[in-house]
Amino acid sequence: MNTDPRNTGSRTTGSRTTDPRTADPRWIATPITADLLRGALDLERTGHGILPHRLPARARAQCADPQLAMAESQPSGVRLVFRTRATAVELDALPTKRLYVGGPVRPDGVYDLLLDGTLAGQGSVPGGQVQVVDMSAGTMELRPGPVGTLRFTGLPTREKTVEIWLPHNETTELVALRTDAPLTAVPDHGRKVWLHHGSSISHGSDAASPTAIWPTLAAALAGVELVNLGLGGSALLDPFTARAVRDTPADLISLKLGINVVNADLMRLRAFGPAVHGFLDTVREGHPSTPLLVVSPILCPMHEDTPGPTAMDLSALGAGRAVFTAAGDPAERANGKLTLNVIRDELSRIVAQRAADDPNLHYLDGRALYGEADSAELPLPDGLHPDAATHRRIGERFAGLAFAEDGAFAGSGGGAASGAVGANGAVGASGVFTEDGGR
């Protein structure tokens, strides 16, 4: 089996209609439909194929923010799942990649292949569209590009469950799916559904691959089914996001709130508290007794006592490094500007107040996931986002705390034996994994 962590035979194709393999009887083309996809709240039919969305159309129509549009269309936690005896699988996709003017070139997004829950291969789709972001000018430009093909070969001939986790940081239009044996959709296996909403850290920023972001790691360790509404830069207490959470079936819900409100310098303390109450009220309309865990921000030294906004260090960007700084003034806290310590105090107060009448509402201080000692050992490389090793630590700690006997989600998981974390931070259903996904 090809388990090269960076290349599984991917290649660029200009047009599917001119590919000679479309007439090859070995390949069975299967339409990509909702029953083959998990983790998406909406599927949009485009001129190329299917674009998974993590927010429903109604929510997308209520906000013209290009940051949110980019974040929700990046399929963090979205995966194709099917049963087959195929030894080869091909996926045609049109990725949209990001390029920051003056910054380093970002690597291609990674697709993770899991067989019966075990990481078995990784690959990328070359080509695609490029979204050019100019931070200094505040502009975005979309440059067209070709569809590409991802190929996994040498798979075992047994009947197996195949999961292809889409890149968490790359908008992905799914064009065609081919196998060399028939496939069928996988029925619901009865696991609890955990819906998580948060910022770019929950989205997976700077994680190594889609199964190595902290919510995916935690879900695998706990044996639950993940729906990830981590939205980079966009966990802003928007009412349409609250309605999306309200309307999505879930057995467990967590909301990691605060850092993006500081990043954007979006509101003052007077508005923040009522906005949190309103968000929780809306979620409770659809999930009146579902275990609901409010998680405050992990440690972020630059914003612990300094308000936002968060700014990009353009001098570092010009030198090929992404570094963020706090542009606020600590003295402005007196006027109600928000810092992470202020937000933690407010979230703790609100949850304690509401929990008197809502016994299924819980609070977790984000510094229990990543705090002072962790910052000294594993500092945030850009001042804001965790690296791959830190994602792994946060995922393990969240699973250990939230799903513990006295945790908010006690008794809801399938047990730690249902997921193991490999040396590269990726997950599998059993065994101990090496960096290339082998056992």
C-alpha cells in the first residue's frame, strides 16, 4: 500500500472529459451524494461538482464577510465514507489554495486516508485555484486553476470502510469519485454526535493534517462522531452560527468562545455578556437538555491582558514569517475593551449563573488545555496558533477532561480504546502508529 505521507500518486488533470480512463472498464464512477459525506451541513452544486459547506445556505446569505466565506467552505472535519473491496480509489477535486502577498508559500492541503479507522495514507491535489490575500491592502483575488486527481492504490482486497478526510485548510470542490470495485454508503453506526464550534484553533490552523487537528483527535480518542464548526477568525457569536448549532442534530455540544472577539476588537464587555447569553439561548431552543460545554480561550500571552485588535507583523511577513501582535492598549480595559482574562471571568460567571437552572451546562477554562507551563514548553509559533504537537496535546487533554467520569460529556464516548494517536498526531481506530501511518 502506498503510504508516502506527502504523495500518493496525485497528478493534475485539465479536464475530466478528456481523461482516457473515463472509458476504462476497471473504474466505476460513483456520484458524490450526501450519504457518502459526513461533517458537512450543506452541499452546493457548482459548475465543477459538489462544494461541501459547514454552514447552511441561510447562514451564508446573512454575512458578506470574505473571511467567514473562506473559513466555512474549508472542509475541516468533512470526510467521504464508504464500504468497498476496491484496491484503488481516485478522487478528482478542485482545491482553492491561499497565497499571502509577501509571505511564505503554503504547502498543499493534505488528504488523510483511513481504512477501518486506521491511518493508511496521505496525499495532496496539485493545481487548483489560488486566492491571493494582500494583508496590507485588505484585498483578495481569485486566480483560476485546473482540477487535480488524488489517487490511492495498493489497498487490501477485503471489504473495508474507507474514509477520505478532506483538507481542513483548503476549500475543496469534489468533482468525481472512482474505484476499481463497487462501493456502498456506510449506515449510521450509533455513535454519539459531538458538534463543536470554535475559532481557527478548532478549525485546525497549523495542524499537520485533517485527522491531526485537536477536535478530530479528541473525537477519535472518545469514540464519537465529529461535526466541526471551527471557523477560522469567525467565532464571533453571530446569531446565524447559533441557529446553525441549534438546528444541527447533536448529542454533545461544545462552544469555544472568546479569542476571535478579541482578535477583531469586535465588542466591549457591555455587549459581550448579552451576546453570549443570546447565543446560548438560541442553542438551547434546539437542544434544551443536551450536554453543553462552554470553553474559554487557551493561553495566548499577547492577549491575556492586552486588548485587540490582533495585527499581522508586516515586517515579519516580508521576511517570510507569519507573526501576530496585539495592537490594543492595556489601559483601554477600563473602557470595557476585552482581554482573554476578562473574557474568561465573564464566561465563567455566565455559565455559573445559568447552570443553576440548566444542570447540563458546563464550563471549561481553556488554560486547562494549554496553559503557562505548556506555553513555556511549546510556545505558539506565530503568537496565536498552536503547532502540530500542541494540537495533539490539546486534543488529548480535551478528551481526558470532557469525557472523564466527572466531565461534561461523561458516559457519552465509546472509550479511549476506540482511538489512538500516532507519532504524527493523526488518529486511528486501534494500534500504535508510526509517522508514515504504519503499525
